[in-house]
Amino acid sequence: MKNNLGLSLLLASVLFVGCGDLDVNNDNDQNNDNNVVGEVEDSENNGNNNANDENNEDNNGENEEAAAEESVSDNNEEEIVEDEDSGSDLTVSQENAISSAESYINYTAFSKEGLIDQLEYEGFSNEDASFAVDHLDVDWREQAVLDAEAYLEYTSFSRSGLIDQLIYEGHSQEDAEHAADEVGF
């Protein structure tokens, strides 16, 4: 629409200049034509700039509203975290140790001692690693069975060799023997 208006103004100005005094020098006509064209282009650019300014104001208003909503959302999340933390006496390190322990146990089988050792290797203190492992709901006997199955998938063992390996990995004698029974020894 704005392009059509600009084109109409340009044509009108050309006609107006063309209908003017014919005795006027062609150089003046060209200068006038250039001035009119320049004025029309300037007026179009100002119209575009005004439209851009209005769009920017609209976008800025929308951005400010979005930022305000996000801020409220962030505050709500912080409050939730604070509420959760107020009911818990866990340190950040303990929470992180629990999270890491859960990740490891979901990835592969571990003995209780093996998982504590892994968390210590990752940089957690023995106290935090032990705390995390003690707070997991894990069937350590089942972990021994899963560990035994994993070993048998890639190598051969005798019954006593498998039990020794599971004990070496930190499983109790009782859990290692149970695992050997479960995998068919």
C-alpha cells in the first residue's frame, strides 16, 4: 500500500513538473525531478521508519511483558526450590552425590561399595558418597545378579571365579553366591 502511494506521488510530481513552464531549462527540470523523487523517497523512508518504530515499540512491549512473566515464573521456581530445601537438611554436595549415584545405578550394575568408590573417584567425599548410596532404594542382591550377567556376556567364568570377581567388585559373599545361583551355576 505504501509503495503504491509512493509511486502515485512520484507520477503526480513528474506530471506536475512536466506540465510546468516549458521554457525552463532541462537541467532545472532534472534537478526538480531529482528533488521531487528525493522528497518522495524521503517521505516513504520516513513512513517506513515510523512503521518500524511502531513495530519496535510493539515488540519492546511484548518483550517486556515476556520478561516480566519469565521473572514471575523464575520467582515461582525459586520459591518451590526453597520450599523443597526448607523441608530437607541435605547439602548441595549430598544432593549432587545422590543424583550421580542414581545416574550410575540406572546405567549399570554396582555393588554398594563399588558405587561408593565410583562416587569418591568422581570427587565426592566418602561421607557424601556413603550418604548418597545409603539413601538409594536399591536391591543390592539384584545388582549382584545383574553384574554377574554382564560379566558372563563378555567372558567365561567358573562358579568360584565369578563369585570371586563379584566379591572383588564389592558385593558381599552372600550376594555373590546368590548371583552365581541365579545365572545357573
